[in-house]
Amino acid sequence: MHKCTKCGSKNVKVKNNTGLPSLLSNLAGRPKGQLTVTCKDCGHVYMVMAD
């Protein structure tokens, strides 16, 4: 379960970004893909690595 890195709320929405072209993610050294986490409380948006 993710929680907001800004306000600590667990009321977050997680979106999977594996739709990125594999070439781009390989260039960035991120073969596992990323998740976009959006906090529904404070509106903070940040990226985390998919594990």
C-alpha cells in the first residue's frame, strides 16, 4: 500500500505506467516500469518504481 510522500495520507490512487514504449523505459534504465501515485487528499502526484 502506498502513502503520500507529502502528507502521509493513504487515500491515494495508483496508476500503472507500463504503457510506456519499452525503448524509452530501457533508455531510462527502468525496465520494471513506474507507477504514478496521486494523493486524493492534498493532490500531490509522484512516481514510484513498480516492484
